[in-house]
Amino acid sequence: MLKIEAMKSVKFTRQELYEMVWKESMLALSKKYNISDVGLKKKCVKLNIPVPPVGYWAKVQFGQKASVLKLPVKFTGENLVYLYLREKRPGEGEGEEITYSIFKKQIECDPRLNLKVLDKLTNPDKLIVAVKDDLLKKDVWKGRDKFIYSSKNNIAICVTPKALDRALRILDTIIKAFRTLNYDFKSKNEKICLVIEGEEFEISFKENSDPGTITDKWGNTEYIPNGKLTFKAEISYTRNEWNDGKTLLEDRISGILTKLILKGKSLKEERIAREKAKKEREERERIAKELQKRKENELIDFKDLLRKSKRHDRAVMIRNYINEFESWATSGNLFNEENRNFIAWARKKADWYDPFIEASDELLEDVDRVKLAFKRRNYW
């Protein structure tokens, strides 16, 4: 088992170190511990620990079968090794550089990929065939130093005829590599996009230029193509761009693939996180609205209860009054026809008003029992 001897010192047995180097790459481990990948490999050699060969992690990454070398049992040397945890520098990210370096190495070691730009365009991708045919239809041979532009629904290319062949060969290598890794291309808004993890990168290729002489009295400058190429992959307001410099685009293919694939994965995670946050927000809003509706209905029901209880109390009050009136009329020998009619009328009105009875009344059928006012009629 791994034991912590001090705050930053970590002790490993030979068996533990063997298991560790076959679980993570040397480069990844060198970022965790204060030792280079070469230094770690030397320690493994000293302890007679076999290490993964070149291409091993690429096979693991892409689900291919990769053999693990067994740890030799016979060993008489030192059985322990001490490593020191690498301190994170202020502002250092959570391993973004490690991820890029490892993934780039895996791409470079992937036996399925051909990252070398050929000297001659060979068996070009259908997108390259289409844009080449499109560009060669244009009147390009009158001035080989003038820019030519591809038409809509093709890869956006702006180069001089002199740079066209090189641009197509670089693009063909990039496109084929992405297709090999099961990433596809689609037409969107009359432009060609590279699709990575559902994210659409609008790709383009151009030749750069330098300012030349002033061409008129208004100070307009003629720009002269300089043969340096730029590959772009844009998504939303983010531009990923690679230019010819000390390192030519031909030698940056693995970096282009690495950056865009990791960017696509990152954007996908962000999109999933946004969608999850949106669903959670909508669910919270739904629950809040539902709760508010329940509260409003509860208040409506309570007000209705209060109105009915008041009506009931008033109906009881009316009946008590009628009973008292009847007693008064009887005791005072005033129980005449007029009073008998009044008592009968009043009891009917109490039954009409009582929320438990709500007897019908021809003359009061248009009266609101709560407001005791005539209901509004629509005469139209």
C-alpha cells in the first residue's frame, strides 16, 4: 500500500510503482511528482520494472488490444522508491497542459493516422476534389499573384494559384485525419464545417499578405500575397488559428487535431452542463410556479370558505330573527295574515342565502349571493 512518510514525500514499493506506470503514462506521472518522465523511467530500469513501449497509450486510448509486460519476480535490489509531490504553481490549471500533451502524443503514435503532408495530392478527399474543381474553373491563370476565392458550399479558400497546390495538400491531410478518427464534415449556411462531438467548426484556409505601395491619392494600399498560409476553425465567437511561421503548417497537423478535438470535447461538456443547468432551472421554476398556483388556489378556497361561513352565520341570524319575530307575533296576538306571509317569505330567503341549501328563487336568480348585487348581463 502507498504510504505518506512526510507532507510531500511518498513511498512506493517496487510492485506499486510497476502498477502505477502501467496505469498512467510517464508524462502524466511527471506532472504529479517532482521528476521528469526520463528520470522516472531510469528509476524503473534500476528496479527492473518494465515500462509501456511507444504506441501503448495510443492503443489504449482507441480501444485496441495492448499487451502488459509482467513484472520480473527475481530481483535482489532495493525494493522501495521515494517520489515527491509536485507543488501546483499559483494560477496553474487542473492539468489542462497534461491533457493536451498526452493526447497529442497519442495522436502522433496512432498507427491509423498519416500526419505527413504528401508532396503530391494523392486520392484526395471528396471535399478537396469539389473545391479544387471549383477553383480551377475560375479565371486564375491571368495573374498568378492574385487571390482566388472558392465558391459557396465549398471549403472557404482564399489563396493565389501558386499556393493552391500546397493548401490543398495540407487540407487533404487534415480532413483525412479527422475522418479516420470518425469525425465528419457538413455544409451549413453555405460553408463547410468540421463536426466534433456535436460542435460545428467552420473551417477556412487563406494565404496571408503584406502591405505594398500606396495605389492612389486617398492612401489605399495594395496588399501583396506572401505565400504564408493560415488554417482557421471558427465556432461561435471563438477562432482557432494556425499560421506558417518558424514551424510550417505541414508540421503542425497533430497539434491542429489535438486542439480541435479537445476543444470540441470541452464545448460538448459545457453544452451538456448548460443544458443540465437549464433543465434544473426550468424544473425549479416549474416547482415554484406550481407552488405559487397551489398557494393562490389555497387562498381562493379559504376566501370562499370565509364567504360561505359568513353567509351561513347570516342565514342563521335571519332564521333566529324570524323565530323571534314569530314568537313576538304569537305572544302579542299579532299573528295575522300579513305576518304569516312575511315569516314564510323570510324563511324562503334564508334558504336561498344559506350556502348549505341555496334554494332557487325566481326573483333573485340573477343576484350574486356573495355580493348581493345583480350579475352583469351581456345583452349582445
